[in-house]
Amino acid sequence: MARAQLPGHYPADYGAVVEAARKEGVVVVYSTTDLSAVASLVRDFESLYPGVRVQYHKLISTDLYQRYLAETAAHRPTADVLWSSAMDLQIKLANDHHAATYRSPEAAALPDWAIWRDAAYGTTFEPAVFVYNKRMVTGPEIPQTHAEFAHLLATHRQKYAGHVTTYDIERSAVGFLFATQDSRVQPGFWDLARALGSSDVEKGSNTSAMVERIASGKVYLGYNLIGSYALTRARRDPSIGVVLPSDYTLVMSRIALVSTSAAHPNAARLWLDYLLSYRGQSLLANRAELFSVRGDVPGEFSAATLRQSLGSSIKAIGVGPSLLVFLDHAKRQEFLQRWRRETAPVK
């Protein structure tokens, strides 16, 4: 995708989208991804499409969802593109008609599970991992499966009490997503939740902050953290170890939507297509280190490499209506109540 040249598979009239986007001048993106991780992506997009500026707002997942709904309800300016790791909340927005229907010219390069109704697009392929401090967790103590994680906490309570972390699933939408998906795959999920409770688990809402506490030695072990952040830290910090569980590894995808309330709809489509393009996906994999969703993108942080490494143990969370199950109010409350009960510290 050279600066003045569009890919051959793009429609003949796509140039009109580019020109309309330049007239709009800006694309407003609400995202859960740290700007530091995607700064190279933003710079490349702006150099590729001069005149279209990216106005990037980093928010935690629940705040992104609530802010967008509040702004649209009040008819205030809001995002053109919503890009979030909270897959279930993104699908709820799409299901509630907040996502514009748009068939990206890059759609054919994506796996079928990553697109829903030409409105919700998975853009990354990121594993949920165990993270540990290599000085404190060594040898046979390093859990390789979910059952081993639970067993470690049950048999080494004195060592790990107060030194384990996971998401606060009431504050973090991606934490809630991982926990609910875990409960569907793992027969011993609630046993593990009880083991976390008996270890006086520390609950956080930001993977980077939790990994930082593990690196410092204040916490020894993290459960269900976003692998892209953890692996990036591990590359430059020898104290951090990362395990992709061998029994199964959940893989989530940051979902991008073009808002039906977009003030800059052409710039929004341009940004979405760029995110999904080979060029954008290559930057995601090799500069942002977020794991590309496209199977044709090479590199350590790519779907192809992850599939080669994990094989059938990958459990990709599909972009679709099954994500709405635990957003039902009664089901959500029932799950959260049990989670509170099982993870409560043992007195």
C-alpha cells in the first residue's frame, strides 16, 4: 500500500473514500490499547494518508463502553471507531445497532470467526497467559496447565498467599471475558477460583501494572493476563517468565467497530481497512507486538506463529453472539456473585 497507490484488490471507487476522509481531516479512535504500543501504527497511517489525523483516546474497557453510550445518548461528539479488547461489550454495541455495516476490502484475508455481520472485526490474536517472577517461581513450580496452577496454590499456600494477581473482573471487561470463557472450557474453573481466594489474590484492572508488580517481586504469579503485553515485557526483562498453558490457551481479539454515530465515517473506514491490511497487520505484529490476526503475516507475534507453537490447544474466542451470554443481567450477576464468594480471602 504505497502512499499514492491502493492495493489491487480494492474497489475502483475506493479513491473517493480516501478523498472524503481527507476532507473530514480526522478520525477519532476510542481504544483500550496503550498509545505507546501503537504509536508507530498511528504515524504510519498519518504518513500514508496525509491530511487525516488520528485523534486517539486510551480508555479502560468499561469506561470506553460507558462513555460512548453516554455521549451518543446526549447527542455529543463521540468516537468514529471503537477498538476494544472487551469483545463481549463490542459485540453488544454491534448487536444494539451502534456499529455501521461495512464490508472491508480486507475481509477476505481474515479468518471467518473474526468477522460478524460485516460490522465487528477482530484485529488481533492475543493469548491469555500465566506470568511469573523467575526469581521466585522456579523449576517444577512453574505451572504449565490450569490444573497445575490451581494445585500449586493449594499446596504452597504459605509461599503464595498475597503474592498472586489476576483481573478484578468487576472493573475489567477483558478480565470478565477471560473468566467467563474459562468457565466454559475448564471443568475445574471454580476450584481454581477457590485456590485464588485461599491465596488472598490481588485483583487489578491493567495488565501492564500487574506485570510491573510481578517484575518487582511484590507479586510472584499472575493468572489470565494479556499475553502480548507480558511477552513484550519479558523480551527486555529477564525477571519475567510467561507460560502459554498447554491444556488450552484462550485467545482474544481486539474488536474494531465503525460507529453509526461517526462524524467522520470515511476516515473511520480508512482506519479500519488500514488496521486489517497486510501493512497495518505487519506493524501490529512486529512493532506493536499485539499478534496479528491475519494468517499471512509472518513474525514472532503473529497468528501463524502462535498456531504453529500451540496447535490444537488454542481456543480462539469467536467474534459473534455467543459473547452476549454472560452479558445477560441475571447471568452476569450470578457469575459475579459466585466469583466474589469463591475468591474471597479465607479467614
